[in-house]
Amino acid sequence: MTALLFGTSGSASAEPIVGVTLGDGSQPVGASALSLLLLITVLSLAPAILMLMTCFTRIVIVLGFVRTSLGTQQMPPNQVLIGIALFMTLFIMSPTLSKVNDEALQPYLKNQLTQTEALQKASVPMKEFMYKQTREKDLLLFMNYTKTPKPKTFQDIPITVLVPAYALSELKTAFQMGFMIFIPFLVIDMVVGSTLMAMGMMMLPPVMISLPFKILLFVLVDGWYLVVKSLLTSFQT
């Protein structure tokens, strides 16, 4: 039991004595304290794990491109886009997370695996997911830099090599999808700009006129459905 002791001597000017002990002070820090330390470490790395080891990065970048191409400034708000990206990430990653839970987390909670064994088993489904979405060129870039020997399977790839390669591939894929989203809206901007110039209305901002047409086009083709469908399809291998 953690104890916090304050004591003073008989003199009023004496400084207080502060002491902190774990347990009764005679036993070393146990496995429970180490488990708590490991849990705190994992929680502190949770944002990095979410962004670099799941599909969150691709989804949030593509949704950001949709908003930028529409030119609606802050509509939808950032909170809405992040919320959609989080729940889509949970939906897409649910098979992988289920494997991690069944093969690593539950056996560890039942004391059937050590921490090291649980982490190794948990990394296998995550590696499998990232490997399927990683380009060979990006993977070779980091393997050649670290002089990593050619692996026989994806399980032999070090996590320190696979994660940056996966993140690089995700950025490239997201920007490719964003470029395809931009094209139809760019055509509308060009047509509206050319029309206004031909009519001599050069002082009228083309964006003000093209914005309603872009929103109308996006609604008529059910744009959000198509974007989400494209994102879901892009993770099917």
C-alpha cells in the first residue's frame, strides 16, 4: 500500500519530512507495477499506433481532400471528419483486432502467455494487415537502408521496418485517391471561370458561383457513399 508520511520535529521552524514507499518498503517492485508501467507506455503510444499502424491515415486524408475539393471551408467540421475516420477505422480493422484479442490479449489475461509472447502474437495480425497494403518498393527502401536480410514471410519483417514503409504507402495511396476526387470539381471551376470571363464578369469570384454547382453535383451522384465505398474497397485484398 502506498503511504505518504508527513512529520515535523518539536521545533516550529523544522522542515516537514516527506516519504513515499511502495508496499511495506521491504519487497521489490512486483510484476503488477511493471504491468502498469507497460500499460501506461502503450497508452502514450496509442495515437501513433492509430495513425501509423491502421487505416486511419488514408481515411482522414481522403476525407480532407473531399472537403478541400468542394471548397466548403470548414464544412464538414474537423470533429465530424475525425469521428467518421475513427469509426471507419474500427470497422475495417475489426477482423484484425479480433485476431489480436483472441490470440494475444485473452491468453495473456488468463496468464497463459508472458508479456513478450503476447506482444509477439499481437504483432502477427497487425503485420499481416500492413504487409497487404504496403508497396514492395517502399518496403525495400527501408530494408535496404537497415540492411535487413530478405525475409521468408511477412512475419520475419521487423516491425521497425514495416511501419514506416506502410505509412509511406498509405500516404501515396491517399494522395492518389485525392487526385481522382479533385478532377471533376476542377472541371466545374474551369467551366465557371471561363463562362464568367466570356461574359465580362471578371470581378465576380468564380468560387462563389461554382460552389453551389459542386455541392449539387456531389449530392446528385451520392458522393459520400461513393467515397466511403472506394475507401472500403481499397482495403480489400
